[in-house]
Amino acid sequence: MLNNIQVKNFKIVKHNDIDFKKWDFTILNSTYFNIFLLSSYLNTIHPKWDALVYNDYEAICPLTHKVKYTLQYYLQPLFVSQFGLTGKFNLEIEQVFFNFLKMNYSIVHIELNQNHFLPELKSYTKHTFLLDLQIANGLNTHTKRKIKLAEECGLKIIEVINENVTALTHAYLLPFLKEQLKLNNTAIQKAVDIIITAQKQKHLKVFIATDNNHIIHAIGYFITYSSQVVYFKGTTIDKSANNGAMHLLMNYAINYFKDKLNHFDFAGGNTVGLEQFYKGFGALKVSYPVYRHNRLPKIIKLMLKLLTKANF
């Protein structure tokens, strides 16, 4: 059981008692809006999550904790970035938040969002890339060349209709997640569940790059909500072809959403290759801290590797 927080205005709210309308209102009105922190997606990614709430949902944080070998641990689920406090908070409230983590969990490993104030608490930094869709695309020379190559190869982009999404996901995305990203079956199922949730809520757009023979060369999944679109997952089917299929697909998606939404989140970019790919479309690099805390005795700290693989 988690300890009670002995600080005014903070409380732990068990899952069944969370006011999801207030929760989603805070997420939607935060200076940092994260689609996957909406209650519907958290319910999909980590059923029965609890909440840390300040005042009347003025600041909130999802608690995706678990217990293993009698230890309370708090690790971030796959496919969700930037936890921490969302909403209105200051240095004092943030310090209470970190004290809560230290007091209640033997192991913590979560990404914070870019609104956190206490840099000394971060273990290292990760990055995402954001594009303001109201500003003209700043395609660099390499990206323009790759798009032109794709067009010269006869590639075109098609939006996938709903009834074909499942078949294409199993044929193209799942092998990518398993063989290239090396995700286990539990993680792969989480990705499928997110896609199903987005599809049911009519938040999902899927595009494919095909040639004149109807052969698929790339596939991309995009999730929208409010004024934002997030690039969820995607892959080039035959990377050896090097025909610019994903460049063409991404450029199409950006232009598709340009007149409908305001912000395009590439949702990642912690490798040199991805960073250069996203920057090629004019995306700006945004850094956010990762917080790690481990108060286990040294002899059992090795258990962390096991815990990070358990159902995440």
C-alpha cells in the first residue's frame, strides 16, 4: 500500500474514484498537452492506473505503479512519453511530488515533461520533435530530394479505410515491432490496443505509400485529438529500396493535417537517424528530463532489469 501524503492539498485517488472529466480537462488545458495522458488512452495502456491529484485536479500525475516481490515500483509504460506533473504547479508543489516518489517507491524510472523546474532531479535527457503546422514547412534539401525520388519511382500515398487497418497492422506493423524493435508480445499487444482505441474514437489516420503495382512500401499511424496530431508508429517495408517512401508519406501527412490541426508531434527522436529525418521537415527539437530513483540495497538492484521487462 502507498503511504498517505502528509502535505496539504495533495491526495492519491484510486482508479475507481478518479473524475475522468476533470482529469481530461486538466490535460487538455495544460501548457503541455499529451494525447496519451487522456484517460481513455491511460485506461488502454495501463488499466486500473491511479492518480496523484493536487487540489481539485489543478495538477495531476498518473500513477502506473505495480508490486513485484513485495516492492512498489513506478515505471513508465511503453508508448507514453512525458509523465510527471501536468497542469498548474510551482517549485514547492513539484518538490512535494518528488518527495512522494522517494517516500513511496523503491524504484522509479519515468520521463518528466518539459514544464518541470528542478533540473538537479533529472538523470538524463530525452528528445522529441515538434512542428508548428501553422508555419510553412521548412523542408531541407535532402528531404526534398527524397520526396522527388519517391515521386519519380511512381509512389503515391493512400489513406487506409477503417476496415483494412487491422489486416495491414498485422501484415506490416507487428513484424516491424517484433523483428526490428524487438518488443515482446505484451508490448506489441499494447500497441495494437492503442490503435484500436484511437480507431474507435475516430482519432486514427493510417497512410500507406504504394507503387503502380499496388505494392506497399511504407506505412504510418497518426493519432489526433483537439489541435494535435502524434506520429504513433510507422515503418518503411523494404529499407534496402531507399526510394524515399517514408519521406513522401510523412510529407503527405503533414500537409494533410496542416489545415485541420496546429501541432505535429513526431513523438521521439533519440537516435541520430531519426533526429535528422524529423529535422528534415522543419521540426524543432524539444528536450525533457528523465527521472530515476532506486533505493534498493545494492545486492538486489539487479532486479531492476527484470522489473523493467515485466508487462511493459
